[in-house]
Amino acid sequence: MDNLTHSLVGALIGQAGLKKKTGLAMPALIIGANLPDVDAACLFWLDGVEHLGFRRGITHGPPALVLLPLVLAGLLWGFDRWQAKRGSRPEGRLPVSFKWLYLLSFIGCLTHPALDWLNVYGIRLLEPFSSRWFYGDTLFIIDVWLWALMGFATWFSLRRERQGGEWMRPARIAIAVALGYVGTNWVLTQGSSVAAAINTKATGGVEPRDYSEIIASPVPFVPWQREIIIGRKNSWYRGYADELHGYEEPISITEKQCAWPSYSELQSARSQATTFLFWSRAPFAERAPDGSVLLRDARFYDPLARDRFTVALPDVKCVELAPQ
């Protein structure tokens, strides 16, 4: 998920009462909720799509989720002592407990992979013990309804606190509502996947032998709709499932499809192609304007533009396939 969502989750947990456990609890929760994304620094030294093989991996796995909170707790504890020595420590700050700083940083860090699992991009939850990708297919990567719910609840709780009223209850209610919202979206995704499987078998548009995976991808703004991506490597179809209007039969995702490159042709792109295929869940080969091959992923396919999820194979000539 986006970092605003991660930050709001950390803030809301603090407003639910955990910030009373120790001084600097809110920084521990909010920074902790974002800390696994420290792997974004790889964008400074990795080229092209190589970041796809690094992001949402080692810093989101079990060892990092233990060590990163320890580092954060140590920094916050040291910051508090540094302020105390300088005489600049705020008088209203609660005493700082390293134990609670670590526990709250740990809780914040745990919320991060839980949220990242919810979208179609995927996360390697067991890295470095296993490089398997996990997908929740439950929420779009930016969910404005969660923004609205958690943002309002955090503001309202802080306002109540300043006024001397009951400020933990609004945050706790918002957390319960948010969990209900996520759970409902998970159920909708499962239902959309089942509907896609049943309808593709019934309509004959996509035969069961033509697909090995069904991806029910949430769409922006409309939580009761799913973009259905169904197929197998280099053969993908796109349709829509809508709880209000039913299921739309999928059609071929591209009319500019190429035959899948050979192993030697993929080697021409070296680490770029290897990294892309390690990450890709729905790969296919598309014809570039110059007649070469582009490797794309159906989850993030925009037919009008090359994006950061595309690998160019300039030395590989496209062998066009008939429209599906």
C-alpha cells in the first residue's frame, strides 16, 4: 500500500491507546509502519526493472521485521537521551521505555507487510528463507476510502484529546470498521474469482485449458468491482466483475502479441529479463513500434505507454501471433 495508508494505520493504533505506553510512542508506530520500505533506496543504484526483484523482499521478511524495530527503538531511545542532556527534552513527554519502544516499533512494522499483501503487486513474506510471492488481491494500492476513514478518525481522535474528551474510542471504532472493510473486499475478491471461473467455463470464450491463473484485481474508487485477468503465460484475457451488474466475459488483452522469446533471446536482456520474470505474475510479449519485443505484465498493462514494468528486447524480432 502507499505510505500515507501505512502512516495512518500507525497513527490510528497510537490513538487507540498504545501511545500512552511510553514517550515517543507515536514516532515508533508511524515510522515503524513505514520502515520496511527502506528498500526503496535501491532505486538509487539499480537500473531499469531490477528494483522489481529487490522491493518487497528482504526488508519485509521475518528477520528484518525483528531487526528493523530494534534499530528504530535504539535511535528513538538515543534521541530522547540526547535531548535530555541538552536540556531540550519536552516536559510533557512521558518517560521513555526501551522495551515499549521496541514492542511498538515491532507492531508498526508488522502492519506493513499485512497491508502490502492486500494488493496484486505481491510480497515475499518469507524472504530470505523463501522467495515465493504472496498476493491478497483485496485492495487497490491506493484506497481513498481507507484514507477518508482513517484520516478523519485520526483527526477526530486528536481533536477529542485536545478538548479533554474520550479520544481512544473513535480510533478503536475506526480500526474495527477498517478491518470490516478489508474483510468485505477480500470476500468480494474470492467471489469474483469464483464467478470468473464459472463464467469462462460456461461461455466458452476462454476454455479451461487456456488458463492457469485467475487474478481478481481491485480497481480505484469502486470497491465492488474487480478487473479479471485470466490466462497463462503469454496468453491473457481481461474482463470485469461487478457486484451490481454481473460478470463481463473477458477478451484478449492485446492485439500486438508476439511469440514468447526463446531462452537465448531472453538472455540478451540479461538481468533485466531475469528480474522481470522473477517478479512477473502475468507475463506476455508484445510488439514494439520498431518490430522488436517488449515484455509486459497484464496486471499493470497500459497499451498506450511503456511503464516501469516493461522490459525491452531490442535485439529480438517480434514473431506476431494471430489475435486471440
